[in-house]
Amino acid sequence: MLKLLFVIFVVTLCFIGWSEYSVGSIAFRPNSMNQKTFNLSSLLEFLVHPLKSRTLWTFQTLDINYPFVIGYTLLIYYFV
């Protein structure tokens, strides 16, 4: 169980890094003083957005679809 949580944690960190690289300004956004700061609410909204909307359920956007990435990770984890 601990190994699975570690895998999910690592995949989540990699997903956040990839999303910041490919989409940009999700977790690190300029604040009112134009300084980049960590924005947890924006990040969490992006992670759950596919559960509320269909926009990230296209073939071209599956790499930035957190539920898909975690589901695929769990599929690989349990079958490998």
C-alpha cells in the first residue's frame, strides 16, 4: 500500500511539472504585485476540471488530464 501511495505521489509531481511546462501558469501564477507565487487553488481546480467538463477528454489533451493519468498509472501498476 505504501508503494502504491509513493507511485501516485511521484506521478502527481511529474504531472504537475508537465502541466506547468506544457500549459503554463497553473500552479505558479503572477500575483497582484506581478510576482510568481504558488497558487494551490488553481492547481486543485485544474486537477479536478476533467471531472466537471469534457474539454480535457480529447486525444490531444489526455496528457494533461489528471484522472486519466492516475487511472492509467493504476492500470499499469496492478497489471505489471
